[in-house]
Amino acid sequence: MQLLGQPITHTTFGKGIVTDWNDHSITVCFNSGEKRFIYPDAFSNFLILKNTDAQEKIQKTTDSHVKKIDAMVKEKADEIMSV
């Protein structure tokens, strides 16, 4: 999936364009300047792509990421409680 050059909206900064992206961060150019966000986490609450197909794919990635983190937290909590 290609995100560079994609139009995006942020809940606070408004409309922007993706200028850089990798497995861990996404950079967006807004009228107020460039901002970098944690990828894909920022799509949970702050960023929305204009391209709905790409947005849905990222949302699935985000949901999977959250499930993995929740499982890790539960595992650690279970370890602590068993001591």
C-alpha cells in the first residue's frame, strides 16, 4: 500500500498530505507544518485517509496491533497474579 502523497485529515491539524511513512511512523504536511505520528497507532484516534480502502486496511492493521498488545498485557498480569 502506498501512502506517500495521500490526502489525510487530522482531528486537530485539519487536512494534510503524507510526506513520509515507514513501519513505525508517518509524517504529514499540514498548513501549520510537518508533524510525525506513530504508525499505525495514530489512525486509531487522530488520522483519517481520504482513500477509504486504504483507511480500512490500516484500521485492520491497527485492530490487530491492539489485540496483540492486549494479549501481552493480559499475559503479564496473569504472571504477576500467579506469584
